[in-house]
Amino acid sequence: MQRGDRHGNSPGEISMGVSMKDRVLERLAEISVGARKVRGILVLPPAASAVVVFAHGSGSGRFSPRNQFVAKVLQQSRLGTLLIDLLEEDEAEDRARVFDIGLLADRLQAAADWLATQRETLGMRLGYFGASTGAAAALLAAARNPAAVAAIVARGGRPDLARESLSQVTAPTLLIVGGDDEVVVDLNKEAYALLRCQRQLDIVPGATHLFSEPGALEEVARLAEEWFLRYLVQAPA
């Protein structure tokens, strides 16, 4: 029989700190979706009142250093994070599945439903942080179930892949694009015009699609942090 650690945590949970009040909870998440499983890492800092689900783009996953960097910035502001792989390993090799935005949105909604049933996240407001194709999945999931999500941030997103649903998104949405990512800038400008919710388009000068330039990812994290604090924490429920 598996047992919790000496701090009383259940298997799969890691906590740091000496008290329940001050600890950081890190928990492995395994979410069943039909015959498949969505796996991720849930981190809840002390006194977290909201949680952000990260939807990764093609060729990326929950161990993406870029999204982990942004997640750590959010955690420092007492926002919980759930970094998940929307596809299993064999599915990630199938290009048809990688660009099946409906499937990705279904998996993202399953993660949101899971969070709504967990003791640690029960009643928390929810945000989506989507990158590339993950941004399209976040927007489609938000359009399908507006009550589930309170804020969205898209980094280098492909909102054109959810074009038909953009007008149905009600959650405040921030689009962040690299200034030198010209094609994606144009796609996000078009999406901005189609969105009917509270929205903002921020273009990071000199940044390319992966925001690998010095200071670019830090700017993404700052913008995302401000947006989520405004609409997940400060805004009335």
C-alpha cells in the first residue's frame, strides 16, 4: 500500500513549507478522457484563489521551458497553474490530431472540469494560457462553455484556427504577439476585430514567434500576470 509522506501528503503530492497555510502544493494530474489520459502538473502557491490552465502548442508540452517560466511568474503572484499535455505521446506524432482544435478544446474542457471537482481547486476562478495551436483550443473551449473561464491569454497564438467561434468568446482575452512574427501579427489583428469580449492586443517589439530574444519572454510573463490578476483576482466574480 502506498502511503503519504511524513507531512501527510497523499501519493503524487509534493509540498514545501511547514504549515498547510504556507505550503506550495505540487501535484501530478492524470485526467481520463474516454480511453485516453491527459497528464499534467498542478502547482498551487499559498492562498491561491485562481488557477490558470496552460494549453501548449504543437511540438511542445508540460515541460516547455517557456511555459514553465511564465507559470513560475504567475505562481509568485499566488496564481495556481496546471501545465498539461493535451495529447498523449503517440497522438502528438499525428499531424491531424495536432491541428484538431476541436479535440484539443475537448481535452482542455476536461481539465477544467477536473479542476472544478478537486478539493484543492474547488470554487477557484479559471483562466486559460494558450500558445500557438493551444491558443485556438483555449478560445474554442471558452466559446463552447463561457461560464467555465474568466480570462484568457494567448501567446503567439493561432486564433484563426478558431475563427468561427471568436465572436462567442465572453472571457476577457489578451493576445500577445512578437513584432517580428509578421504572419501571426496579422492573424491576431484579424482575431482582435472578430472578438466581441473585453480584449487587448499587445505586440512585443523585436520578438519572434518563440519570444527567444532577451527580455521578450519576461515581457510576455509580465503582461500575462497583469491580465490574470486583473480578471481572475481583482475583478468581481
